[in-house]
Amino acid sequence: MFCGYPLGKSEECESLARAGIPVPKWVVLTEDQRPDLSDFDGYVVRKPNYGGRSEEVRLVRKSVSAGSR
């Protein structure tokens, strides 16, 4: 149970997947590495690992999603 416990988006998705709850495809973007996005469609939702209230959530083209902030 994680109610009221601050989790990053990646921790949240990992926990849900381990519990057998389906989650959308996701990958952590960093400034140092370009992830393999070949399994994703033409657009992806980019959001911060920590944050809230939809701040910094963007719909971006896959071709530029890993290279820009």
C-alpha cells in the first residue's frame, strides 16, 4: 500500500506492474541516454518522474521526445 507515500512515476508503474496491474508502455528519459522508442507510436506523453497536477506534461513527437526538455 502506497497511499500518501510520494513515489516517482517510474516507481509507481513498476509497483503496479509487479502487482499484475496493466500499465502503458513507458521508459525513463534522462539527459545522458537516448532510450529505444521503437515500440512507441509517433507521439509520446512526456512527463516528469516527480511532480504533480499535470505540470510539465507534454505530448511530443517521438523523434524529438528524448532530445528536448
